[in-house]
Amino acid sequence: MKLADFRIGARHLVQEPVYSAIAILGLAIGLGACLLLLGFVQYSWRYDAAVPGVDHIYVVKQKFNVDPKAPWFDQAPLLLREAALKTPGVADATAFFRVDPPTVKVGNTLQTMPSLLVLPHFAGMLGLSALEGDLDAALSRPDGLALTQSTARRLFGGAPALDRTLHIGDKVLRVRAIVRDRPANTTIPFEALYGVHSVLTSPEMRTELQTGEHGAWGRLLLRIAPGAETNAIAMSLQAIIDNAPGVQGVPPAVRARLGRRKVMELALSPLREAYFDQDVARNPVCAPGDRGDRTTVAALALVAVLILVIGAINYVNLATARVLRRQREIGMRKVLGASVRRVVLQFLAESLVVSMLATVLGLLMAWLALPLFSELVNRKLDTLFSAPNVALALLLGVLIGIVAAIQPALTALKVRPAQALEGRVNAESALGARLRALLTVLQMGTAIGLASLAMGMSVQTSFAMHAAPGFDSAPLLIVDLPERGKKSAAVRGFLSELGRQPGVQGVVLSEHVVGRFGSDVIHDLMREGQAAVSMEAKMVDTNFFEVYGLRPLAGRLFDAGIDKENDGVSVVLNAIAVRQLGFASPEAAVGQTLQRTTEDGKLLSYRVIGIAPQLRFRSLRDEPGATIYELGIDWAGTLSVRASGSVADVEQAVARLWPRYFPDALMHTQRAADVLAANYAGDARLARLLVLATGVALAIAAFGMYALSGHMVQRRSREIVLRKLYGAGKVQVGMLLGRELSALMLAAAVLGLPLAFIGIARYQAGFVERASLVWTTPWLALAGVVLVALLAALRHASGALALRPGQLLR
């Protein structure tokens, strides 16, 4: 291949600007979208890859089967840490806690600082070392603290951070080490680290952290020696937990219900797989951090490849149609002595010019779209345009150029000079025509499938977001308090003052927020002489149901004028609990006595005073369960505020009062509707991502249909003219072209619709309530794709109707 071949290829592109723009832009859009999607896929697959020896590090998971719906927790009893260090095959063991982000005060500025409380060996397990200072001192001294580089800059600006002090409440800490920033794709993110002996932990807690004798949980990490059997290690730890006092003290009724199942079930899970561990993705005890779905990421990789393929198909169709228009030129080249090799190299050079221009343009498009795309997927993709990735993109462009040149080159080789120079230009074989039609069907079928899935996911996500939670969320504002319970003078004063503000209709403390996962307490309750029923216990204040605007299904609900705070006798059930306890109706349950046995063997009795409507504490992915409401707010840290007018005015009232009662804490408020919608944030992001991919696929398919219709008109121009000479009108000519296009669209529908229905069904299978309208979306998507195809073909179709027989025959 010579440089002249590339110059000739570039000259041809300049001579045909419309063709060049469509070919380069279509391929560039496909490449840019593909690079972004594959960048996200690579980012997801490399979670925790930066940890040294990550393939030998395991997370200890446990499933507390006392809860019938128990998920897997990625926290386990701390007493296992010391036991693991003595277990054969375990090279090292550590643990950490992801505490609530403390509010730090530097000068007069308050900021949150996501932190980890770490146990010994944590730094060695993750391969951390100090860039400045002494990391061991930072994690062992009472006032010690280690910050990441970016956190140090955020807190102290450009000034040196080492040995600077900051305040967390009334505690003073000193920065004794600076460590490198963690990669964004890690399941163990942090901005600061402190150790067991920190002033932020009480003496009692320090002892518990090191011994775990009272059952405290943390996230345990084990480094397994090469060649060691993880199953044997898990069985050794299981035997230890089976004999732990907390497990042995489970009430007999619970043991009877469990049967042969263990009270606490252990498993070892590779840290490398933690990002895709969906078992703990919605863990109600401790937020597990970023999690992804392996199937979804693999599907996005497939979508990226499909977009690239339809972009390449679009270019192949365009290039082949262009060859058919250039048959006289090709015939003349052959007459002048061009060999097969020269013809192939010429078309290869032209293809490489197009593909490399498209690759550079695609890289530019992806770079410009990266901030928006990163926000869309909620991930930091800063390393996407690293030198190796850019080099791979350029190599991919070269490969596309080589592969895309095959079909046009083969078509060019079939050109017969004599026929071409005589004007009988039809070098495309029947097989070649069928192949191009097949490629077009694949383009349109892909667009139909993607559009169907995007619309279906959007409909189901919207349905879930707007599903009735059992109460009117519009007038409610949720306020997270930095202190818990009414024993705090600040909490009492804040509640009292806020309740007197204009526009505030009611204020209530509770331990749980409807729609937000929290640490559920499980009670095994029974009627006399019957089996126990497990249910979630919700601790609320006496005016909880009043603030949420709920009426009883039977009996009465808690009333501030009748009931007392922390009353341990009166309870309210939901209808599911009524059914599971065996009552004939809600009315039959009112006034009945329920019992449960505590872990220390005491028998507690409760009196049912009423039945509450069903509240959706969990998302639509979870079956609603039996619930008991108790009066108990000693550990309640969430405030629900009901507005009589504007919620924004109430939020402003909270902001005015906050500094007076909580001067060392940052305010965090959230609309109740936003709390419910947060359960589906990932679904909404994925739906938007698929909408974007669908737009790209439709744009490329439109380019392809534009080119195909042009070639179709050119190929059948003489037939159209002859039909006109014999009296065919515009309708007959339009039907002639429409039949060919309709056949392609029908084949595309046969390809795309079944896959769309399967994809939607698999997605909806994860929900307990499903939107029925979702099954109309594939047909709407088909109609949309057909409309796009018709609009793309409209110009050439109108040109065919305007063909003048005399001009063409001349």
C-alpha cells in the first residue's frame, strides 16, 4: 500500500461530501458510544483490582436466619477475627467499620468526612503506606488520624495538612499521615482512617472491637494463603460461631422455627467479586457502597459491541453502494492495467482513511460527552482516556477499516470492464444484495430491541417510583438528626421549637423511614398455643400515624393523648401480620394478646390495639412482610415533619433552627418522595443509558436507511422509468419502493421484537408489582423505528417519484 492510495482515497471523500459526512459521522457516533460503554464495563470489572494480592483476599459474610427474609450481610461477628488468625490457611485477618460520616470542623468551616474505623493489620491488607507522616502512629495514637491526599486538600486548601488539627464534636484530632487517594472503583472507599484507640471510640467500645465478646459486627477481611482451601476455613469459622454465646442463647421458639438451618450461616466471598455481590446490595444493616449487576454490565458490553457493529454495517453498506456508482471508474482502472492487488489496496486505503477519521472524531465526541456520561452512570471514569485505552481505540479503528473494506473490495473485483464501460452497471451479485439486506435488518432489529427495552425499563421504573407507599408523601420532609432519642436536650428543644413554626402541622421521631432501608428488629410473636410468626418491629412515637395521616383498618392507632412514650405493651399490627397470625379478620385481632420470648428467656406480652394500613417500607423488589409497631424512640434518629403548606418553607424553618441546636453538625433533609424514589435510582440511570444507546442506534440506522434507499432508487431507476412510460402513477411507484422497505422492516421486527419481550420479562421478574403498560412498549418502539426509517428514506423516495424518463434514458 502506497501513500498515493491514501491521497486518492482522501480526494474521493472530498469530492463526495454528503457520502463522506454520513459515512464518517455514522461510524464516529458508533465508535464514541462504544468507547464510553466499554470504558464503563472495564471500570466495573476492575473493582478492587488495585489491592495487592486481591485474588487472595476474602470477605466474611453471614446470613442471620432468625430473620425469615435475611439477606447476606458483609459484616460478621468480630470474635471471628482472632479465631481466623489462628486458623490454618489464613495468612492475615483484619476488620473495619464504615461509620456514619462525621462532621469535622476546620476553623469555622463544617464538612463531612467519610471515614473508616479500622482494626490492626488493615493498612497491610490493603497495601496502604504513608506519603507523608507515620501511618502506624495515625492508627494507634488516641488523637491520630490519616487523610487521603484529596481530603487533605479539601480541608486545608493548599497548606500542608500534616500535624494540623481538626474538631469532631468536642474531640480534637491531629493529622498524622497522608495516604494516596483510593481508586474510584473500590468497594472500600474512605477519606479518613482512625484506629481502635481513637478518642472517637468509648473505652467499652474499644474492648468490644478487639474481642467481639458481646457480638459486635464489622466487615472482616481474610488473606488466604496460596493453596489453602477456603471451604475448610469457612467450616472452621462456622463451628466457632455455632458455639458463640449469642447464637446459643436464641429462644427455643426460634430454634424450632429454624429446624435444621443454622442460626447464623457463614460464607467466604472473594473481595474481587464484591462489586457484583448482589446478595448484599440492599443490606439493611450497613450500606455496602457501590454495587453492580454482572448481567447488566455484560449486557452493556453487548450493547456497546452491537452499536459498533451497526456503525460498521452502516459504513459497509454505504461503501458498497458507492462502489456500484463507481463501476465505470473501476472498469477504466482495470482497462488501464490495475491488478487485483492494486484494486484491493485502493479500497483498503479508502476504508482506512474513513475509519481513522471516524476514530479520531469518535474519541473527541466521547471525551466531550464523558462528564455527562459519568454523571449518568454515577461513576468517576477519569482514567477512561488513558494512553493504553486511546491506543486500543486507534487499533480498533484500524481493524474496522480493514474488515469494512472486504465487502466493497469484493464487489469492485466483480466489475467487468466491458459491461461497465457500456453502461450496464450491475456488478453486485444476488448474494451480495442479500448480505447487504441482512446487515440492514440487523441494524434495524437492534434499534427495535434497544428502543423496546429502554422504553419498557422507563415505564416500569416510573411505575415503581410512583407506586402508592400507603401514605401521602407530598407534605412530608425527612430530617436526619445527629443525636438520637428524646434523652438529648438538643433533640427535645429542636422538636419543641420546630413544632411551633408556621406551616408545620406535625413532627414525629421514628427509628425507620418509610422507603429507606434501616436496621430491622425481628420479633417472633405468637398467639397462645400456636406457632410463632416472625415480623419486623418498627419503633415509633405516639403521634407517628397522625403525622403520616393514616386511619386504622380496625381498632385504633397510637394516640398522643392516650398512649405513653416507650409503652412496652400496646402494639399495632399491619394486615399481613393479622393473616399470618391466623386471625379471621382485622377486627378479630384487636384486643388480643401476643407473646414473645426474649434472648434471656423472659416472656413478654403485648396487647393489639389496632390494625394499620400497609406501608411500603421496602421497594417494589421485595415482598411486603408482617409488621408490628411499638412505642419506643430511645434510639430514634429520624424526624418526619408534616407541612400544612409549602414543604420548602418548612425546610427553611429547619435550616434556621439547626445552627442553634446542632452547631457542630451539617443538616441533611430529604423529601419523603425522594426517599422512595432513591430505591430506583440505579434503574433510572440504566434506563437513561439505554435511551442514549437507542438514540445512537437509531441515528446510525437512519444513516444506513438513507444510503440503502438511495441505492435502491439508483438500482431500480430504469425500472421506475419504464413503469412510468407504461402509465404507472406516483402511488404505484411508491408501492414498488414500499414493498422492498416493508419486507426489510418486517424481518427487522421478527428479529428485534422477540428479544425485546424476553429482555423486558427478565427485567420485570425482579419486581413483585409490575406495570401492565410495559408490554405495549415494543410495539411503540417498532412504530418509532419504522417512522425513523421512512423519514430517512423520504428524500430518495421523493426523488424516485420525480424521475423524468427522457432525462434518464438519454
